[in-house]
Amino acid sequence: MKHIDTVLITGASSGIGYEFAKLYAKNEHNLILVARNEERLAEIREELSNVEVNIIAMDLARPAAPKELFEEVKKRQLRVNVLINNAGYGMTGNFANLEIEKQLQMIQLNVTSLTYLTHLFLQDMQEDRYGRILNVGSVASFVSTPSMSVYAATKAFVLSFSESLGSELKHQGDFVVTALCPGPTKTNFAKVANVGKLEKIFDQYGIEVSRVAAAGYNGLEKRKSVVVPGKRFSTLVRISQLLPRRQLQHLLSRNL
């Protein structure tokens, strides 16, 4: 029997999260969309009128937010069996020069909230012996990245956590955990992260956001543990894993 999935997507108001919402709606899955911008979420609900769409406006960078979100989902008598942890942001610049409060908030959103939400919603999934979890990482998940030190570290956590959790759940039922690790993507990430010199790379080599979401969706369907969209970036990831770490850091820091 095919599951009629209820899909919870964080960071759903734009970018990869919005594209995921469209993909799952196209395939007739009910949605719970979470983001800070309630007005934008309401617009998306009107757009995706072929399925049931619940919207929850919430800032997941607040420490209390994951539990509040879980309790709100329970209050609405909804049961999540697909969790898309997409919310997150990045910052570029020298670690010592960036505002520490914003960097700690980035850790809260990219790591702590993602972990907390996964733990909360996994409880029901384990009862059902069925669940799908997709965590959005980055090509920076594979490489310590000068000028994006904290961001890359948070995404390294996402990759390691996703792979380990997938292994834990392997014999506990029908579970899939996928880490989606895109390279530069044509979203508002570059603007938020203030990427500076890297902006040309985003403009020239960035992948269309719809392609990134489709790669993640298909990877989850095909039970892949890690997905790196685009041949160029998947090749770069493989090469980076062959180089000595010291040499790789030297190459990455040459233009700083």
C-alpha cells in the first residue's frame, strides 16, 4: 500500500524549500509549510490548492521554536512522515570579524533546530516504522572552508548526522535519510551570506534551484544517503576527498 505522505518543509517560503513544496504538491502529498513570512506562506497555500496545505509562521532560529512547532503540529492533529529540514543560512568573512551573535544564531538554526526537529518528529515515524528525512547540507559539508568557517562546520555536521542516523534506522523499518549537498545555487543565499568575491561564482556556475530540489526529491525516492546535484560539483567533491587536507586548505586559502 502506498503511503499518502504528510510532508513538513522548513524554510518553505522561497528557494529550495518552495521548490520542494511545488514538487510534493504536484505528486499529491499534503504539506506543512514553515517559515517566518506568513504572508508569503499564505500565497503559496493558494497556489498549491490541489492538496491540503497547513502553514505555520515561525522563526526556527529561536531555541524554543522546534518544540513549539512540534506541539502546534500535534494540536492540529497532523502526523508527519516526511521531514525536509531546509531552513538555514550562511555568512562569509573572517571568523573574528563577523558578529558572534549572528554566527551563534546560524549554529542554532543550521544545527540545533535541525537536530531537535528530527528527534521530535522521528518519534512518530518510529511508531509507524516508516519515515523519510531530508537534511539540506552543502558541498561545504565535505570541505573545511576558509571565510565560511562556521557555516561549513554546520554543514559538515548535517552530513555526518544524516549518514549516521540513516545507518541507525536501517533495520528499524522503512526509513530513508538523505543529505542534499548542493553547490552554489541561484537563490537569495548569496545576498544573505554577503559572499563578496564569490558572487561571480554563484552567477556563473550556480545551479537553478528547481534542479537542486528535483535532485533532492529524486534522491530521497531512490533511497540515496547523499546527493550532490550537478556533475561539476559531484566531481569536485570526489577530487577534494582525494587531496591531502593540508594541500586542500592551502588551495582554498590562496585568494583570501
